[in-house]
Amino acid sequence: MSTGKDDISGWLVRRSPWPPWLGLVAVLGVLTGHVARATPDGGMDNAIVVRAARAWLEGRSPYDDPHFLYLPGAVLAAVPQALLPPELLRVLVPSAVMACLVGGWVCALRLHRVPLDSRLAALGLTALAAGFAPFGHVVRLGNWTVTAVLALPLGLLLISRGRWTAAGAVLGAALALKPLLAPLALLFLFAGRWKALAVLAAVPALASGACALLLPDPAGFFTRTLPFLLHGQDAFVRLYEASPGAVLPRLGVPRLAARSLALAACAAGLVAAYRRWRRAEPGPLRLSETAAGLMLSVFLVSRPSYDHYLVVVVPLLLAGLPYAGSVARGPWFWLAMVPQLPGLTWPYLEQVQRRAFKDAVTLCLLAATVAVHRADRRARTGPSRPTGGSVRAAVPGGDHIYTG
């Protein structure tokens, strides 16, 4: 059996037989069904947002809850959930979260020009759902991070088609719900897309401003939530943060030194992302790996920084697997995933409050992998599926992808 890079590319982009699709449906259905049975409120994190919406409906400030860390737009967006009965909410929330995760995977595949009926489409999503713990965590929590999981590849897909302004609107809408994708503003800055950057900034600003005027505490996000974030939140939340600035002090490192180290790593990652953008040839890998580098770099210093934030970037990188020279082709990408294998109990990390140490390892190793990765300047076009026989499809620059 040939195991060269070209051969696996062809195997991945071929049309998948039906058994992998049946397995995928089973895995996604079991995960969604289990969450629907086990979480009557749709997930702990989603419940926080729903409680904030109910507080607003009752005339109270949603920012009375210190764990409500969202912009005012999320309050109004959660109002429909606040009006639904719990028995319906427990089914709709995990189903909607799963739909966003699937939609993000589809957009990532389309960005990389991978056929949607390919083996990678079926097996890749199955691997994420069954073998990547943060995927299941975001479904169980009902966390609104899924809006970023969908918006990031969709925005990059629009950018790849030259629709920068539309991408700015999509990413801006996601920012209005949860400001997780704010680092993507640097991508527009790198490209000099000033109009699209203005749209990216204007959408959440206008939406948040309009929604804030309807709250009894319009400035609550700035007077309560922002100081809560800047001061490291509370003792309960800090146990689950994966950024070096939160994890290293738990190992005895002085807090100032830990923060300085995290800031230095973030700065190095941002510089590497800029160099990736400037030096790489246009193509899907340039977009996806630059965006992933920006996001991971900021995750190193953001407070909070949780394990399910990794779901924003890992599917995006995994979808580039058929390309020679992609990050997902390197061994360090897969080594970074080892701490996230579900069911694997690590010595001294058995308690759920200590899983942040595993998450920090994955975050730091993945950020370093993307930062030091040297892109293959030849891998610029998408894999083409064969119509029959064994062929080698040439791509500009002298590279080729085996398709038979």
C-alpha cells in the first residue's frame, strides 16, 4: 500500500461510500440526544444567557449576573429562548448548536474546495465529534461560541470569493453576539480592506449600542463585565481557563511573569501571522492558517480562554488536510490533539478543575505549530476528484495532488 502524501490526498477527496455517512449520523445523533436528555436547560452556558434575557424581560439588568460576559446584542437574541418552555428548549438548543458546528465544517470544506460528499467530509466530522473533547463540550454547554465556529469559515469563504464587505458583515454579526472573533479585524488590516473593516466594526457597534439603550443598565458591559474580565474573573472561572496567564500561576509561576510570557507569545504569534499573510501565495491555506494564527495568538492572552474556543480553529485547519504543506499534515498538529482525546485519564489531572492544564498544552502547542509552520508556496489550488483511473493533477507552481 502506498502511503505517500499524494496518495492520501486522492483517497480523502474521493466520494465516500454510505457506511461512513451512517456512522457520522449515528455519532451526531447520539451526542445531540444525550445532551437533550441530560441538560433540561439546554446547557449551563446557554442558561446563563437565557437568564440574562429573562432578567431583562422582568426589568432587571442582565449584567447583575457576573458570569454573563456577552455584549448587549446577545440579550435580545436570547429573548426567544426565554419565552420557550423548558421541554422544547432542551431539544432545540443542542440541535441548534450541532447545526452550527456542521455548518462551520461545511463552510471550511467549501473554503478548501473539498467535495462535500468526500471521505474527508464524513470522516473528518466524525473524528471531531467522537475524538475531539471540546466538540462535545460545546454541545453539552450550549455555549454561544458556536456562532464563531460558523461565522469564521463562512467569512473566509466569502473573502476567498472576493466578497470582503459581505465577510465583514458576517463576522460583525457574530461579534455582536460574542466578541470572540475580534482578532479577525487584523486580517482586514493586513489586506488593506478599509471599507470591509469599517463594516466589521460598525455592525457590532451599532447593534450593541441600539440594544444597550433598551437595557436598564446601558453601560453595564463596561462598568461590570469588562472590569470582571480584566481582573481575572472569580476563583471558580479561573479553574477552567486555558491561557498561560491563568494556568502558570497555578503551577507556582509569579502572576506578572506568567502574563508577560503570555503577552510575548501572543506578540510572536501575531507577527508570524502577518508574515504568513505577506509571504504566502493566495489560496485557501493562506486565509485559513493566517486566521487560525491570529485567533490562537489572542487565545494565549484572552481572559477567559476555554477549551471549547479551540473548536473555532481546529476544524478550519483540519479541512486543509488534502493540501501538501498544510498545518494539518504536520505531526505537531496531531500531537497537540492528544490531550483532547475523550475518555483518556491523565495522572494527577483526573479532576475536572484540572483539565485546564491539558487545554493549555493543546493551546500552546497548536499556537506554536501554526506560528512556526512554513507554508508550501506550491500548494495553492484545491484537490480535484478523479473521474476515473489514476491521474496526477498538476497545480500551478509545479506541485501535484494524486487523485487516483
